[in-house]
Amino acid sequence: MKKRQLAVSVAGILLAVSLAGCSGSGAAETSAQTETSAEAETTAQEEVGTESSEADGAGETAAEASAEVGSLTVNGGAQIPLASLEHRTESTDAPEVYFISDITPEALMEAYNALEWTPTGRVAVKMSTGEPPASNYLRPELVGDLIQSVDGTIVECNTAYGGSRAETAMHYQVAEDHGFTAIADFQIQDEEGSMSIPVEGGTRLTENFVGAAFGDYDSYLVLSHFKGHAMAGFGGAIKNISIGLGSSEGKSWIHSGGTSKTGLAGEQDAFLEAMGDAGKAVSDYLDNGERITYINVMNRISIDCDCDGNPAEPDIHDIGILASNDPVALDQACIDLVSQAEGNESLMARIADRNGIHTLENAEAIGLGSRAYQLVVLERD
């Protein structure tokens, strides 16, 4: 595996702008149509993405080098200009977010290995079991190798909205039906109730209610399917460690902004802020984030969450796998990619309607992580 840090030169930015206006004809055709006053620049632009008829063996042209750093190739071959990723930075102070366009068990392992994170003790793998009958949860055949490599136990908590996963016995049955018990040990963490952990510096919460078995694990690997969400606008790493790790009453506590342990009613921004607060409590409990890490899989990107048993069909093509030790940077990078993806209108409208970006704003403000990130592309050997 090779890591390639992306840095955009002035030439790369100019090329990204050109690529952004290209719809299917390729960068070479766009460049050929662009008039410039400098003969050398015109020649370089005409060479981007074309097969040169001159067998001069000179290697990569300057224009081709610009193309490499000027855009990101996502799953399926679509190009996203790097300059369009709003929160991407070249600052080495920003957390790294690793990207690989393949969505395979091997690519998932590569993303995990890039994190250079070593779990200790008993390892929990937090992921959604998915609401029946047809939700877009991460399939066991995709995640199985990684979970087994860390000797992980898949963990979940019961829902607060009814459905097939609201009661422990039914939830265990769903986990079995969806193939998770065949690849790893599995536990409903709140089958014995809740555990309270403190929230330091939160906007809405002073305590967070997770499953009673939350503290039985030493390290947490968080595998999230990035998608839309009917109430939060989108769901990724932050939702997975807040709502996802919340006990049934903890989920209500977050939804209500810390005013009720039953139901899902509450003021919208209070709910979004409480998610970040709850996520920070989890991260702080795990040695200020040292014992937890995150991977988001950007496939089947519906506007609906995996808690919806009959989600809308995705309008966006699959994008890839992203990983980071910073959940805020990771979710922000996913949002930046979605904002530039073809067919994103319905999901971006849902995020805007639910004020979903406020989750990231608050999470950064309280110190859960950084919205700015370095993007590192993983290249297959």
C-alpha cells in the first residue's frame, strides 16, 4: 500500500476548475477548447489525459502531474476537483483522513492499516445491524475480515423508536438474520440497562447514557455506513458513537437535548448539539480518543438511514472508503465529497433542511475534533 499526500499547486487548481466544467468528454477535450495566451500552457493543457503519439520516453508531463493532484478519482471513475473540497487543507496540523476508492474487504483492511492504530485489550466493533427488511447496513462479507483481524466483538444498542431492534431478543435475532453472528461474537450493550459517563464542556449535556456493557471493552473500532438520516440530515462516525452507542434511554436523552429519557421529541439544534456532546463523552472516556478509531464506508448512499427498513434508492454513485482517528474530520470529508458528487441534490437538500452541518460545527467547537483535514489517498500496490 502506498500513501499519496495531495497538495494542489496553482496549475493544479486551474486544472481542477477546468475539470469541474467537464461533463463526460474528458479533460483533454476541455483543455483543447481552452484558449490561453501562453503557447507552453496551451501545449500542456492539450496533453492532459491524451495518449501522446511521440514515443519520446520523457515520462510524465507537467500537465499530467497537475491532473494527478488536481482531482480525486472516486469509485466508478468519476472525478472530483480537490479544490472543491471546502475543508481540505495542506496544513500538517490538521488530522489526516485516508481515502481509497475501492469498496472491498481488501480496501477496508488497507484503510484500517493506514491509521496505524493498535487496539489493546478487549476490542468492540461498533456498527449498525440494520433495520429489516431491506436497509443498507454494511454487509458481513465486506467487514468480516477486518473484524476477525482485530478479534473484535460486534456491539450494538437497542433502538428507541420501536421496530425489530427495540427489544433485546428480537435484536439478537436480527443480528443473526443479517449474518453478523456468523462472523464474530455479538453483544447488545444495553441488555442490562445503561451506564452514565460524564460530558465535559458539552453544549447541551452534562452526562451521557451508553449501554451498561460499554465499559467492558478497552478499544473501539467504529465502522459506519455514511448516508442520509431522516432527523439528523446525515449519519456517519459522530452519529454512530452518540446515538449508536447510546442505550435506548440514552438515545431519547440525546434526541431531546438532555430533557427526557423517553421518546424522540426535541428541538432540532439541541438534538444535533447533543450528538456531538455524547460523542465527546465517548471519546474522552476512551483516553481522549486514543482507544477509538473510525472508518466510514460511502456506498449505497441513500437519503435514508440504516434504521429505515425500506430506504430510498441512492441517487449518488458509490464513492469509496475513508478512515481517520478524528470523527469530525472524517464526517466533514464525507460531506465535502457528497457536496461535489453527481446526483447529490436530494441528500444535500435533506442535510440543509435538518441543519445537519450544525452537528459538525458544535462537535468542533466543543473539542471532539477538527473540520479541517488533510486528505491522503491510498494507492494499491
